[in-house]
Amino acid sequence: MSEQKRTGGEKRKQRKQRLPEEGLEQFEAYLNTYSQNKDHPLKILCSFYKGKQWHLLRACIFLVLQRSPVWVIPVATSNIINAITYPADDSMARILLNMAVALVFIIQNVCTNYLATSEYAKVNRQIEGSLRNAMVRKLQQLSIMFHKEVQSGRLQSKIMRDVENVTELLGQVFRTLFFFILDVSVVVVMTLNKSPVVFLFFLVVVPFVVTAMRLFRKPIAQTNREFRSEVEHTQGAVAEMLEMIPVARAHGLQEVEIQKMNRYLSRVVHTGYNMDLIIALFGAVNWVIFQSFQILCLVFTSYLALKGKISVGEVVLYQTYFGSLVGQISTLLNIYPQITKGLESVRSIGDIMAETKVEENHSIVPLGELKGQVEFVNVDFKYPDSNEMVLKDFSLKVSAGESVAFVGESGAGKSTILNLLIGFIPPLNGKILIDRINMLNLDLNEYRHQIAVVPQNTILFSGTIVDNITYGLENVSREDVERVIHEVGLEDLVEKLPNGLDTQLGEHGDKLSGGQRQRISIARALIRKPKIIIFDEATSALDSASEKKVQDATDRMMKNCTTFLVAHRLSTIRNADRIVVMKEGRIVEMGSYEELMEKKGYFYELKSLQA
């Protein structure tokens, strides 16, 4: 084996060791689930619990204990009524004993409800976090063409809102819906058996009671304020991640983005889990207080019944059944919209998880240390939704260290060549050779780690200048950062900032001018010491002064690596070794700046239009 292949294999092995495997198995499970059950959201919903059965079993045990007062209280009530109906010397003692037993079961609800919520919320929040993590990983795998076709706002909504809706649905299905079916069944059977007239009364009165409850229900308290704040911060990070996908993909940094997002998502999971426990504890305490007063009221009315003033048995029985029925119907009315919304969100998430436009990465031939030789061989290309060929039989050989500029009118195929070179899109016909290796057989991440891209629209994130320049790199010295700052002419900017290189740039680097942002983008490329660098109209939106500084930085980089440039301003490519003039997807002229100007052909005409 050659030294080049051995070096490349070692580097690839080391990189894989650095990339964590956490979440990969769960990610594959979600992909299989959605591919096999895409038209059955309920099956998908149930599959989320796979591997979490023991947590669910413990949650069910605590839920049974939590629910036990609903079944124990009627028994205690019956015993008390029997004590009243058949008076004896120990009647009051039996009444007090049953009251004590009922109160013990009611009070334990605080603990068991908390424990049940703890167990189930742990499962629910793990599903929430792993589902979001799986979507982030899938978005990093999807092709650039997919991201150009789908609005980033829709993707953000799927990651945040749709997963939240699914989490709420899981909670409702697991707890509320089961108890609704059980309690209503008991009430209906018992009431029909004892008094059909009372059951008819329930049917007539219940809708009015439920309507009154909904109209006079108190406004929902802001118990989720902290949770909402974390969600908003995370959604902002998601928006940045989506904007950074071209940069991350161009440099093979998908795992860096995934792990950065995992830190945000972990905080959301932790905050949401605490919110669930607080709400559950608050609700349980209120429930205990209400039930305790109901038992005390029952004991008081039982005392009145012993005196023969009212019929306690009938009052307690029908009052209990009526309250249970109204409460359960009200609960169903409240959760039905959430169930519908949650099932639709399951389908919505499937739009991402089942998407097939995934970037192919075959990784057949090891690249090793990139030298920078590139050759396009009879390349044809057209976009999927178009019948027009963008490139037609395009061939070009570029030596290592050579600088090549592409010029031509809009639509001539210049940016398509760069996208092919980065690997964002594969050729329709022909092949692209990187150091004489077919690009389709390369590990794209290994290749992209050794190239750099300076896009037309500079993409910065809300960190410091150092963070933006060293994006995705580890163990970069301060001296290296200062060196590239000097090479791109950013010293004047750094000196004016309050914290120098450690100044926070704000979202998208909006505090900086276009020229300053572009030079930071070039510094990001320069510090990587790439063997191939790609400039996609890097000066198109700059003023003359900024353009001059960016041009100087570009010229310096052209001396150190293979360089590909696309520029509308033809004066900015004067120093390129070769200029390739494109027209309708073909090369019509090629040569140095001076040669093309002397020829007075198509390039000369284009340059004359800019004079």
C-alpha cells in the first residue's frame, strides 16, 4: 500500500474515532419506522416506545397507585353508608376508619403522581430529544438541492413545533385517553344498571355543564415560560444551522453541526423535564386538597344522615358519578384537538425522515493527502426540473497549484461547475477526477476537509471573530488566527472592536460591513490551509475599497493552492493563470487575461461592456 493511501486511511480512522456514535442506532430505527409505516401514524407513534418498556412499566405501576383513590373512595363511601344504614355501637369508628383509609390513598397521590410523571417524562423527553436529533442528522445528510427547494422556516417548524406536538400526543395517549375509557365505562355501566333515569339526566345535563366549565375556565398560567425561552433560543440555533449547511457540507463538518445542536437540544430536554415535574406536583397538590375537602364534606353529610335529615347514599353516589363523567368528557374535549394535531405532526416529521434526496457518499477509494489536480472529462449536467442542459460535453484539466477563473453571462454554467467540484451535485454524464480519482468514488467528507469555499453570500454565526474563523477546527493557536487576520487585512477592524478577536458578532455578523464579513470568510478558508479553494463571486456585492482588500487576500491565496474563481467583475481575475470563458454550457475561449484581451473575442466584448 502506498504511503499516500496509508496516510489517508489513518486520518480517516482518527476522524471516525473523534465522531461520536451516540444517536446513530436510534436514527436508523426512526428511518426504518417511517419507511415501513409512513401511512400509519399510530404504528409510528407506538414504535417510539421500543426499547423503553421497563420505564413504561414502572410508570404504569405508579399510575395505578396514583389512580387508586378513584376506586378506593367509592368503597370507603359504601362502607360509610352501610354504617349509617345499619347503625351499631361501632358505626362512628367504622366511619372514621374508612375516612382515614381514603385520606391515606388520596394523600399518597402526590408522591405516586410525581414518580409516575418522573418515569414517563423521562421516556417522553428522551423520545423528544432523540427525534429532534434524528431530524438534525437527516437534514445534514439531505442534498443541497433539497435545501434549495424547501423553505428553512418549514424545516424549523418541523424540528421544533411538530416534535413538540408529538410529545404532547404521546402524553395524552398514554395517560389521559386510557383513564378516560376506563372511568367512563365504569360510570356508564354502573349508572345504567342502578338508575337509567339518572343516566338520561346525565346525558341531558352534561353538555351544559361542560360548556359552562369551558366558558368560565381560568386562563392558563405561564408555567412554561422558561421552557418557551429555551425553545426560542434553540430555534434560533436551528435557523443558523440550516444557513450553515452549505459551509458545513463543503468542509465535511456535518458531525460538528450535529453535536453543536445536540447541546442546545439537551438543554430543551432538561428544562422541559423540570417543567413537567413542577406542573404535575402543582396539579397533584390541588387535587389532594379538593379530594380531602370532598371526604370531609362526605363525613359531615353522613353525620346529618345519621340524624335522618338527608339521604346521604344517593347524594354521594350520584354526585361522585356525575363529577367523574363531566370531568372525563371535559378532558376528552380538551385533548381531541391535540390528538389530531399530534397525528398530523407525525406525518409532517415523516416528510423529512422518509425523504430520499440524500447526498450519496460511496467512499470506495481513499484520497490520502490532496494534491489539487482536477480534471473534468466530457461532463454533462442539467437540473432535475429542467429540460435544458446547463453543461454540455465540458472538459477541462487543471494542474495542482493553478488558478482558473470562469467568466460568462448568467446561466452559462459557471456556478454549476463549482457545485460539481464541491460535490453538491453529481454529473449527469462524464466524470470529475480529483488527483486522477473519480470523484464519485471518494469519501466526500475526507475530500472536503482539504478544500475551502468562499461563497458569494458570506455566512457567519453569532459567535466571536475567532469562533467564525476557526469554525469546525480544533487546537488552532492564537498566532495562526492573528496571521490570517493580517493576511486578509482585518487588523483595522479588530483594533476598533471593544474585545478585539473575542468580540461577539451578533446574528449573521450583521454588525460588520459586507467587505469585513467577506474577509472573515476568506480568513476561515485560509486558516484551513486548503489544497483547493473555490471563490464563488466573492466580490460581487462589495464597494471598491472592500473589493480591493478582498482581491489582495484572494491573490495571496492563489499562490498557495489550486484556485477556482467565478467573478462578474472581470478586472478582479486579471492575475488568474487561466481564464475560461463560458457560453451556453460550453468553453468558447481560454487563456490568460492578456491573451484574451489581445484576441478581441467574446471575453473582450464582455470586458468592454464593463469599461
